[in-house]
Amino acid sequence: MGQLDGKTALVTGGTSGIGLAAAKRFAAEGATVIITGRRQETLDAAVAEIGAGAVGVQGDASDPADLDRLFAGITSLDVLFANAGGGEFGTLADTTPEHLASSFDRNVKGTVFTVQKALPKLADNASVIVTGSTSATGGSPSFGAYAASKAAIRSFASTWAGELAPRGIRVNTLVPGPTETPGLAGLDPEDTASLFKQLTVNVSLGRLGRPEEVANAALFLASAQSSFMTGSELYVDGGEVGV
Ligand SMILES: NC(=O)c1ccc[n+]([C@@H]2O[C@H](COP(=O)([O-])OP(=O)(O)OC[C@H]3O[C@@H](n4cnc5c(N)ncnc54)[C@H](OP(=O)(O)O)[C@@H]3O)[C@@H](O)[C@H]2O)c1
């Protein structure tokens, strides 16, 4: 028996990194998985990699019209993993309105309207997982707009956990530390090795996380194993924050 047998799960940004690893894990546990991403070719490749009847829907999570199209094709959801997101480096001195808007559109607007538009489709007792970041805890030099956007997500999740509790819907924030994904490498494609080395400095376990390790925690939050958790933050960070 799989932990998600008979369940339908949507993973936004399910074509790469953490989202792809989670989509594969959910499918391996018996879920019918729907994934999204902006790039059609990457989406097609991910659907083939996941197998098990996975469905891909191209779209931008920060575009409400794309979200309407996505949810029009979904009847009912047991698991929503709002994972699509990312950011770029920029100090306070470098911050422009465009830089700020890009981080907040991608992470905050995308997550808010993904969860809002999913509401009519969420089954009672569904699990909603939003994606935070350890950068939201404490300062994050050169990554302020991204860190602030992830702090906003964590705040929204607490509010939504209260609003949706009467329906038995749980809302939790998954908080990855630095995890070796194409998205992380893309922050400094010229010198990824130095970036990765620098990002492990504050990780007690002395290494980056693997997407599969974050996916294991996503499965825990998606499944009945976490049935008494809502409004929680689950850190998967090798001890970056708590040690
Ligand atoms: N890796 C880390 O160290 C780390 C740490 C903490 C938190 N996180 C968070 O974890 C999540 C996944 O990150 P990752 O490292 O796995 O990144 P990734 O490898 O870049 O994957 C991101 C996924 O999201 C999709 N995506 C990005 N923006 C989107 C949008 N606006 N609409 C729809 N899909 C979108 C990407 O596909 P397309 O580009 O084709 O759209 C891709 O499928 C993000 O929210 C990130 O902020 C990551």
C-alpha cells in the first residue's frame, strides 16, 4: 500500500529540483500527480520521468489567468504542494522596483493565488504545503527580496491554517535549507562550486541537501503521517537554523 494511494496531488514547479523529486515520490506512493512549469519542453521531460499517469499543465504560477486554466481542468485535490518559486541575488543598494516585484510575484503572488484558486477543489482533509526558505529566518545578505518574500509565505500559511481548519484542511510550510538543485546552481552559473561551498558554511551537517531529502519531508506533510500538524514549519536544513 502506498501512502498516497487514490489521492490526487498538484505540485507547482514540478519539473525540476525539489518539485520534481516530490512529484516522483508522491507518484511512487500511489498518487495521481499533476505538475506545472513555464517551459513546455522541461514539462514534457518531467512528465515522462515521473510516469505513473502524471499530467503536465504548462503555466506561470504568478499569472492568475494561467491558474484559472490549470484549476479548470482539476476536479478534486487531496494534496497541493505550492512549490514554484525562486529568486535572484541583490543587495539593498541594488534593489529596483523590478527586482522586488519579480521576487514577490514569483513567490508571494504565485503562492497566494495558487492556494486561493485551489480552494473550491480541495477535498476536506486535504494537505496544503507551501514552500518557505531558511533565508526567511534571520538576515540573508544579498538575498533580501527573496528572503522577505519567503517570510511572507510563512505568515500567510499560519493564517490559512486557521481559516481552513474548519474544513479539516491542513496548511504547513516546508522550509528547505540550501538544496542542490538547478535553481540553486542558477544563482551563480559562472561559479557554482564556490556558491555551493559558501552555502554549506552554516549547515551543521556540512553539505547541501538533496532534493530527495526535501521530498521525503514533503511526503510526510502530504500524507496522513502528519495528520495532527497544521500551521507548522518543517525545517529540512541540515541544522542551518536550529543548531
Ligand atoms: N534549492 C534550494 O536551496 C532552496 C532552498 C529553500 C527554498 N527553496 C524553494 O524551493 C522551491 C523549489 O526550488 P528549486 O531549488 O527546486 O528550484 P528549481 O530547480 O529552479 O525548480 C523550480 C521549479 O519551479 C518552476 N517555476 C519557477 N517559477 C515558476 C512560475 N512562476 N510558475 C510556474 N513554475 C515555476 C520551474 O520550472 P520553469 O522554470 O519551467 O517554470 C521548476 O519546475 C522554490 O520555491 C524555492 O524558492 C529552494
